[in-house]
Amino acid sequence: MKSLERYVFGSFLSSFFLAFLVLSFVLTIGLMVQIVGYMLQGVPMDIVGHFALVSFPETMQWTVPLALLVSSILVFSRLSADSEIAAMRACGVNLLTVMRWPLAFAVLCTFVCLFVNNEIAPRGHEVRRNLKTRLAGGAGLELLEPGRTINDFPDVQLYFEERDKSSNCLKNLTIVDHRDAKCTRTFTAKEAYVRRDGRDIVLDVKELTVDPVDLEHPQAMHAETFRWRVDDVLKDGTYKRREKDFRFFEMLSEIDERKKEVQEAKAASKSDSKPVKSRLKSTRRALSDIRTEFMKRWVFAFASICFVLVGVPLGIRAQRKESSVGMGIALVTALFYYLVVILMTSLSKNYHVHPEILIWLPVALCAGISTFLIPKNL
């Protein structure tokens, strides 16, 4: 690497890492608020740590391309503003020579983003959705730490001092039952084995005291054993995997399965039966949806190369000493790129327009713009 190339690439790398840190901080603020919320709810730290571990790298699919775009525009606009680009041209230095190492770094980032988009991001999405489903499904008895009042169930509050995870035994349990508006009952027990039965909570209680029994019997009652059921307080705690949860090879396998379903539906659609035609339509929608999701991951990854190819010539053409112009150009470029991707994703089930192909439109436009602008700056 020559001194000039080393100088430009060094400036590019320092700008990239600074932009990457700033963008990562901005994009993870919402995630950090979510993590703090789970910690305040009493979710165990191992689950919170797993959630953070798979979620933070997911932001790289956004931060890496955007950081490349910002650094390309800022570095080359500064070189242009300081007349260093003009001096390079006067010395016979080709712009492509200066761009070589930033572009090679963008190619490396593209491979990193491909791995993140196809392996880490799907895993993060599945872990987050599973955790939210478990919490929404009333799995507080499994997730919340002892020593905290559990308010996740309607009109019922639970508190226990200790828990044996192996047997799911709650010790020194207190339950406050507000389901009867006219009579609030308090249950205390030395031990209770808790389990889920459909949408109900069932507790097999030992050494129970309930006070009062009911309106007609306001006195306390004691029992050595008792089965206490809280009816219909849990939501469905199961999570069905979606296209976003499939990793690379799972996605390929799923696409093959959907193709077979479409072929079978086409073979059966020779009859004029409405149910058969409806099945063909639904299978085509499913195939288009998963293909679009798969292509979106590639388009997001290729944003790294596209943003450098477009950012370098746009940065050179930015107004002198105007860093705000460079940031504005970066914002407009990224906004257009991702808006097209989001638009095609919203049309993923509309197989007539082939969104899995149209989603590559921003990549094609960036390639066209770069082939037009780069020769003008050689």
C-alpha cells in the first residue's frame, strides 16, 4: 500500500469506526430500554444476557452500511474541499487507485453483513419473540425471581420467597385474590407446586391458610393439602417460527418446500374448483413472501458496496467546507435505498409484481449512479 493510499484509507477507517460507534449507540437505545425493562420485571440475568447477546449484533445490518456511507462522503468531501483531490489529479493519480482500499473494505463488510443477516439476525429475532411470547403468556412463574410481587395475572397477585427450579416448588407463598370484587381473599402456604394446565394455573398447596373463605364464611380456614386453580389467566405461550427466524440453509430448504407446494397446486389447478385455485394463490403468496425475505438480506448486505461506490463521487462533488451537505447527501441516499427495500417488503405477498426481483432496484440504481459519476471524477 502506497503512502497516499495508506493516508486516505487511514482517514476512511477512523471515520468509519467513529460513525459506527455513534450509529450503534443511537440504534441500540431502544434495545437497552427494553433490556432494562426486563431486568426491572425480574427476568433472570442469564435470559437477559442471552437476549442482549443475540440482539446487539443484529444492528450491524444497519450500522455497517450507514457508517460506510457517512465515512465515504465525509472523507472524500474533505479531500475535495482541501484541494487534495485536485492535487492527486495533477500528479496523475487515478481516483480508482484511491478508492481501491475503501472498496475492498466494503466488500469485506458485505460478507460480514451477509453472515449477520442470515445467521445472527434470525436467531436474535427468534429469541426476542420467544421471550416476549413467554412473558405475554404468563410465564412469570418460570421467569421472575423470588422475592418480588408478580402482577402479570389479572386480579391475582403472587409472592414467594424461594423457588426450587427443578421441581417448580414455590416456598412461603402468598396469593392475594381480587377476582371477587366483594371479597378479597389471601392465601398463604408453606409450599406450592405450580404447573400450567392450558390457560389455567394449578397449584398443589401444602399447609394452606385462606382468609376469609368467602362472604358467607368470613373466618379463616386451614388445610394440610389443597389444589388451587386460577382459571383462564394465561395467554397462548407458544411461538410459531416465521420466515424471519429461518437461517441460511433453513431458508433454502423452506424455499424448496414452497416451490414443491406451488408445483403440486399448479398440477391440481387444472380443475375449476375454487378451493384448489385458492390453495394455488396462497402457496404462491407464501413462496413470494419467503423469497422476498431472503433477497432482502442480500440487498441489505450489498448496501455496504453500494454506499461506498455512490458515497465517494458524491462526497467529491459536495460543496466546499460544507460537512452538513455531505451528511444531507448521506441521509437522502440511505433513505431512498431503504425506503425501496421496505416498499418491496410490504408487497412481498403480491407475487404478480415479483417483489423478490424489484427489491434489487436500489442496488441497480446505485450501480448506475456510480458508473455515471465515477468516470466524471477520474
